[in-house]
Amino acid sequence: MAWKIWSIGVLLAASSVTAQEGSEVFTKSSNDSLLWGPYKPNLYFGVRPRIPKSLTTALLWARVEDFSKVQNSIRHTCEQNDGMAGYGWDSYDPRTGGVQTIYDTGNGIDLETSFVKLDSGAWAARVKGTPREDAEPQGGSQGGVQTLKTAVWLNVGLEGLGSLEVRDAESGEEIGFEGDVIIEGQSTDLGDFVLKVTEPSSNSHPMHSHASYQAKPLDHTLVHSLQIQEEALWQAKPILFSSMKSTIDGYVEEYTTEKMPPPWQTYTIQNNPGQGNSHLVQKVFEGAFEFDVIFASASQEPSITAGSIGERISAVQKSFDDKYLQVLKPQAPFTASKYISFAKSLFSNLIGGIGYFQGDQVIDRSYASEYDEESEGFWIETAEARGRNQQKVEGPYELYTAIPSRPFFPRGFLWDEGFHLLPILDWDPELVMQILSSWFNLMDEDGWIGREQILGNEARSKVPGEFQVQYPHYANPPTLFMVLEAILDKAFAVGDESSSAQKPLTTAAYDPKATKQWLRTLYPLLKRHFAWYRRTQIGDLKSYDGRGDAPSQKEAYRWRGRSERHVLTSGLDDYPRPQPPHPGELHTDLISWMGMLSRAMTRIASFLDETEDEASFTKITEAIKTNVDALHWDENAKTYCDATVDEYEESVHVCHKGYISIFPFMTGLMGPKHEHLAAVLDLIADEQELWSPFGIRSLSLKDDFYGTDENYWRGPVWMPLNYLIVKELLSLAETSGPHQKRAATMYTALRSNLINTIYNSWEETGFAWEQYDPETGKGQRTQHFTGWTSLIVKVIAMPDLSGKKGGRDEL
């Protein structure tokens, strides 16, 4: 199923290919430009194809001069506690490749890992190590950075059917390989292939006088071939430790603990090349180093040289730089080179964080009656139902997706993904369509998509057990439909020469016919998903007094899955909600998301000439807009509020000014002449409420809950919702209306505040962050959060309206 919808992406690139043929092309051909990539973003560097059970290649390294530090210095998975001074892609395009830099202060070395696509499905990776000037001596070393010793391991594994075997294994059996190491392989999807590890003669390798050197000289490459359980192939560190332990035990037995070899000799793998589904390849360097890893079909191998790889890396970097300034060009006053480098880095890490995930996941399909959440005290009952542990493992599933953060959230998140895809859409629309198809292919027969995709044991290893289970009554903000609207905007802009919308670099991918065919294939799933939201997240309008006058008796919504203190399903986690929880609650943010969703469905139906559906969706959209005001506007507080039920069974508002209060504005449900727009702008612009010098606060400075408890969504500045705000302000500023001039002023100030906040923190720390302190602007919580925080690149590319703004008093 997944491959069939993805095939429309192939069709976009070659319109003569039918959907059925496109599926065959994508699943059978190794030449697709998006087939291979660093699709294991949880690793500092890990390459695999978008094929279940296939070849994976991962990099590990460590400084090996001090016995007491080596084990804790081995890098593999991205970790927040590794003490990096920064890491990530400096440039990256999924169709061609790019260059990543890793500033490993703990190991005293900077790594540059380049990945480039070559002809006919081949690829190459170049790994370069440069000792840092600030590297501290270890293990009594007096030689400075030029003698810094680094061990590097490559972990190569093949899942599923196929074979891997070291070529000419007998030549390296005794003391390792003096020249290239070549692993020959075969699989159904990849055919016959080779993986070559090669290095130039300019590298230096450590020597020493210990007797162990003669049996295992470190200017040779070591290979340990193993056959291990398929489900353990991803565990590179345990595999490595097991091999090294055998070496260490042997040295202890031969030399005793008092006369051990130096650590750069001791921490080596067993040298046992041959057949197996797992191969460890080790090199040990002194000072700076460089080596290449080349993947190619068996027939291509002789044509790929180090020189051609270097030329390709240079060409890929130049291509990226040129394309970036066409597609996401920074606008005044943020055109200085420092902002361009910053924007390129964040975008590269967003698009370079795209991964391919496959495996089973844990789902509770018990459909316990408690999950209907109809009784008072429902949150206690649902906790008890979850405690019965009725979940089961389902799958396998597969997902092609961007991720929020490589070290902390290296997996798919439903509401994050819509924000991720907005900048990527400007770069590569076909890629975005393939990712959207991948997400919608996860939908079950009821129309549900799990909000967090934790596929397989490797993904589950990063998630506490209590958060692994997915529940089919849990929703998440439907942000993928923002992307569908943006695709329609682009499609229409291509054919409208008068439009001010940014033209894509390659307009063929926005061809209305191809886009229409893709959307038509997806349309039944979109309708099913929309119906699931309306059915499962419906709010109660008929059981309580004060709601009977609502213009529509159908359009009201409540998030399921809330606890006493959290509504995790909303994405806003600890944002203050009515207390205690009540089944009669109505949530402002959810009805606003539903308005955006129904508007998107209206536009899609119109685009597909589904006249009856268009009329139905239009009616729903208008009903939602009127009910947002009727059910959620509080005239006394002059803001939008959640609703609950008091002890007299009457509907009442619970107002906590913050992001919730401006959701109708953020989701585009308020036109330029809306009667409540002035009050919403007042709230956003008030420095004692939401406005800060660093972005719009998530909760009002005046709210009793501001900055309390977890303080997750209780004040900190979050980029995705700030993006929605600045986007709507720009729309107002470019539209005639009573608030146009004020909107331009607010837009200009907020745009500047956001860019400077995220840039300054990046410059100081080397990272983008999950959120930002509204009092200091410092980045906080999860580091390397290059998911939705990378939306700043779209803000940098927004127009400069400073000439249209009024005075400061117009905020």
C-alpha cells in the first residue's frame, strides 16, 4: 500500500509512468535519487535506503589514549550529554547529498562527514578528522594534537534475505588488510553490490614497541565478520564492546594487566574477516585523517575514484548554495553572510534529519468503555484502563519523515511534521508529497493515525515504556493539512503570473495535473481522516445549559486523552486547562484546528471538482467559524477561552490568556475585518501579556500559572506557533483593512525578535533549541531541535515591510 501511493511522487518526476509502473520503479530500482540517504538520523552518521530490511552503515569513533576514558567516549547515537560544541549538516539536499561537521570537544577532534549521490544509485561518504587546537593531553601524552589517536569503526549490517562477505578475506586474516577493504553483497532489492572502505597514503597510524603490534599492526584495517540475530543488528555499541572484550581478555591472558598494550592497541576489535550479516571495520589514526566509504553496484566499482568523490562533494556544495539563494533567499535586513550561514545550517539539519523507519509498534485497541471519557472523573478511569496493559504489538509499519530532534526525539511526530514540511516544500515539493503519502498510509480503517510513531526496537530504546503505547482515540493537531493547503497555494501560483507567491525553483513538480492526480489518489484517506476527527473528538453541546443558542449544534470539539494536569494530545501538554477535568469541556485550539482542516478539505474538494463534497465542507467550515465566536469568545475577558461546566451544569469559560486565546487567529479563521481582531492584536502586542523581546509568550505574564511547575507551555517562546502568528500578521499587513498598518508594525517587530533570538542562541551554543526563555531569549530544553525551530528560515525569507510600519505606539 505504501509504495503505491509513493509512486505518485515518481509520476511527478516522469509523467509517462503509470501509478502501477511507478510502484515497480520505486521498489525495484536502486537509481531513485531519494532511495539512499543518512536515513538513520538518530546516529551521528548512519546511511540506509528506504527499503525494509536492507543494508545499513553506521559510524562510531573515540579517542583512544586513556584507558579510563575510552569506553565512555565512543560516539554512535546522537546524545545530549556527549558534550558536543555543535554538530549537524552545513549543507544538505536529499537528492544530491551534503556535508556535516561534528565538533567533538570531548574527543578533541572535529569530524567532517560528507555524503554524496553518484551515478546509477551509487553513493560515497568521506570522513575527515581534524584534531582540535583545544584538545587536552590524555594518558600522559606530550605530543600535542598532531599525535592525537582516534579509533574509527564502521558497522555494516544486512537485514533480511541476502549475503555479505569480505572479498579476499584470507589476505587479511592474519594481521588485517594493508589496502582497501571490500565487502561484497547481494539482496533482492539492491542486487549485487560492493561496499569499499579506502584511504589515502597520507594518513598516519600510531606505532609502538609493545609485542602485540607485530600480530596486529595499526597501519592495517581490521575486520570482524559476525552472524548475529537480525533484531540486534542495530545495536552497534554492544556488538563493538563484545568484540573488543575478546581482544582485551586475550591481552590480559597473554601479557597480564600490568603489561598491557597501550590503549590504542588494546581497544581494537577481533580480526576475523569472512561471511556474516554484520561486519565491524576498524581503523586507528594518529593526527588528522581521511577515508572514503563507497557503495556501488558490482559493475560500477572500478569507475569511482577518490578524485571523483572530491569533485562531487564540491559540486554538491555549490549546487546547494546556489539553490538556497533562489528558494529561501534571506530578505532585508537579514542578508548578511552570518544570517545566510545560519539559515543554511538550520534548513540543512531539518532536511538532513529526514529518516526512514520501519518496524512494529505498540497499540491498545481494547476500546475499553472508559476511553469514551463520558463520566465525571473520566481521567481516573482511563488511567485505570491503561493500567490493565491491554496493548499489543502490531505491524510492521514504515514511515518516511522528518524528526524534531536527532538526540532526543528521533522518530515521527504527527503534529510536528506539518511544521517540518513547510520549509521543505519550498525546496522539493515531490519529496514533501512522498512524506505526506507515507504518513497517510499509516492510517487504519477508522481513519486514525498515531500521534507518535515509535517503530521497532531501536526507536523504542529512546522512549520510556509508559509513553510507548498509542491509543486509537487519541488525536493530535492536523498540521499535515496546512501543508496540503500550501501545496495548493504553490500549484495555483505557478499558473498565475500576477501572483506574488514565491515561485518554486522547479515548477514541473507543481504541475496542476500531476498534483491533482496525486491528491485524487490520497483523497479517500483525507476524507476518512477528517471524518475520524469529527467523530472521535466531538464536544457535547446538548447536555448542558448555555450552549443551546450556538448557531451550529454539531461543531464543538474536545481533546480526548487528557489527564488532570496535561492534555498531551493537544501538543500543548501542561498549558492551563479547566480544573477539574470535565467531559463537558470544549477546547478553543481544537475547534480552531478543525476549522483549518475543514477549510483545507473544502479547497481540495474544489481542486478535484468534487462539487458535493465542496459544498458540504464549506458548510462545516462556516459553522465552525460562527461557533468559535459563539462558544469561546468571552466578552468580559475580551479573549477566546476554553469552556467547561460548573456545579450547576451550566457552560462557563475558563480563560488563561496565551496561545489558546489566539488560536482562531493563528489558524486563519479571522478575516481582516473580524469584530474581535483588534482585541486579539491587543493581547499579542501587550508586553504585560504575551509580547516579549524574544517572541510571543505561550502564556500571559499576568496568568497565575505563568512559569510554574514544569513550565513547558506556561510562558516559554515556541517557534511553530510564533511562525503562525508572524505569518498571519504578514497576511494582514498585505491586505487592505482597518488593522493593516498596525499589523505591518507588529509583523516587522516580531520577525526581527524571532530571528535575533534564535540566531543569537545558535551563535552562542551551536544549537537550535526546543523553546526559548521569554525573559532572556536563551535556548532551553532539548538541544539540536532542528525540527520546527527551523521554521525560522521561512521567517528570514519573508519580505521586509519596515517601510510600511507605523510608530512604536501602533503595537
